[in-house]
Amino acid sequence: MNPRSLASAIAAASLLATAAPALAHAKLVKSDPAANATVHPDLKTITLTFDDPLVAAFSKFTLAMPGMAMPVKTAVSADSKRIVGTLPKPLMKGTYTVAWTAATKDGHKTTGTVKFKVA
Ligand SMILES: [Cu+2]
């Protein structure tokens, strides 16, 4: 490779490196309850925190016990980084799965789950 094409290869590589963050999708950075935590039945809210601002209309989560959906009302926080779910009533003892969808302004959606226990 001559120096000139090497230089353009490096330029192309650094362009790719620069472009990468723009392609990044929202990643879950924190959850409350934490993954696999055991919490009390009087849990009032579930909060998921992401690394990128979310599009509120397409970002949410559901809550379920094995074979049974549980009511939860979700909303995206004012800073757009968190999805907060409000629980209308105390939870039964058992294992719960939070299944989330996080949408970012680039139109990409990421999904994932967080499990926790109520005891
Ligand atoms: Cu993306």
C-alpha cells in the first residue's frame, strides 16, 4: 500500500470510528430494582436508566410473573434517560420480569429484560 492510499485508509477508518457513536443504541445502564435483586412487596416504582435520550412514544416496559402480565404504568422521565413504571398495587411474592423497549432518535429500538424477586 503506498503512503497515499494508507492515509486514505486511515482517514476512512477514523471516519468509521467517529460514525460509530451515532449508530449506538440506547443501552440499559441501571435498574431499580437491580437485576436479580430481592425486594419487598411494597415496591412502588421500577426505574430503568439508559445511556441515551429516549423517544417517549416508543419507550416502555411491561411487567410479568411467569404466565401472567402484571399492571404497570410507564412514562419516560423529563431528562429522557429513564423509563419509570408505577405499580398500582403491592406485588405478590414471586419472580418478575421487566421486558423493556427503548427507542432513540435515530429510529433504533433496543430491547432487554431485567428479572427481580419479591419476597
Ligand atoms: Cu441507533
